[in-house]
Amino acid sequence: MKIGAQLYTVRDFTKTVKDTEETLKKIKGMGYNYVQISAVSEPKDVKELKKILDDTGLKAVSTHTGYERIISETEKVIEEHKILGCEAIFCPGLPIELHNKDGYLTVADEFNRIIEKIKENGLILGYHNHGIEFERYDGKTGLEILFENCPLLEAEIDTYWVQYGGGDPSFWIEKFKNRVSQIHFKDMGIIKNTQVMPPICEGNLNWERIIKACKKSKVKYALVEMDRPTIDAFEALKRSLENLKNFGIKS
């Protein structure tokens, strides 16, 4: 398993091409070799972004791409990911009206319609959870309904949001063994009785168990992310990498 940086953490520093160049240089300088593309404002041209990544020495292993684009612009999305050299396309969430039993079944049908084409092009299609997918319908979580009805779909488990939804991150990582090539490493802490996202290993999630579950489930990339870091975003990424290396994980 390798450690990567999820660029949503530093989205405020990718508003211009120059900012994105500097941001990626800083991430590479910390010791990261892999990133997930998410919320990068500029450059919008994927060829230009690919050149910046190559010049910096970073590999984009996946992106977060919106649900509507994935299902309605499938061929264009595939082309963009091949240009970037990504391994996977991850849907970061769904419109709120689809977060119900019928909605998850509809999404499974839509993904089933396009997933073979995505796989034929050497790419993985996956879905990233928040907490909302852990609401139960007739005894099953929304996450279970979606994945049971779309057997080729991968799970991009987000450790923070599983915990937020009342789940055990290690259990859910193992539940999707061999369907979790990439996951989000996100810690959960508490400050003044409010849940927060500190650097990895500086909150309260059980990282020893999580890492063990990742190895058992054959996770390839652990992507470090803090939606709202408790400290400077770059320092949070740096400390997270240093902390994870203490577990013997390589960047």
C-alpha cells in the first residue's frame, strides 16, 4: 500500500495554474508521489494538468468526477482519465434526491450500464461514501444496496465518514475486500465537542486496525484527506505522511 494526497485538502491553493504548480511542488517536496485529482480549479485542460504532474514527478492515480458527468459523458470522462494516466474514476457522492432505496437502485442500474465500457478501457469505476449512505432501508444501509446491486463497482471507503455514519472503518474496508483499491485516510478528533479532521494519527480513529484491514483487503493507495484541516493544510498533509510512515507505509 502506498500513501497519496487527495488534492481536495488544498483546493484553496489550486485556483490558478501558477498556484497549482506551486501546490504540487510542495506536495512532492513533502515526499508524496501520488495524488487524487479533486476540486482543482486550474488548469481545466487535462493535458496541461498532466504536463504539470509530469514536470513535478507526481502520478495521478484517480479523480473525483461528478455523478452526472460519469453517466452522461462517459466516453469523454474515460478519455480524460487515460490522458491523466489514472487507474480509477471515483464518484464523490450523489444528488440528495437519490439518497433513498429507489435512488440507490437507480444509481446501480446507471453504473451497470456503463461499467463494462470503463473496464474495457483499463479503468476502475468506484463510489466514495459520506455518512448519509449508512442510513438503513428495510434493514440494509444505502451503501449495501448500491454495492450489492452493482457487483463490479469499487468502494472508495472514507474512514472519517464511515465513523460519522456510525460504522466501523475497519469492518467496512474488509467487507469490500478486493473491491477497495483506493481509500481515503481521514482522521476524526473532537474539539469543544465538535467533530474535526486533524492530521492522520492525531485524532481518535484506530489506525493500527485500519491499516491492518487495508493490507488484508489489498488496498493499493491510501489517500490522505482533510476536508477542513484543523491546522494549515500543507502542514496537515506533511504531518499525516510522517505519522503514517511510522506504521511502515511507503509514499
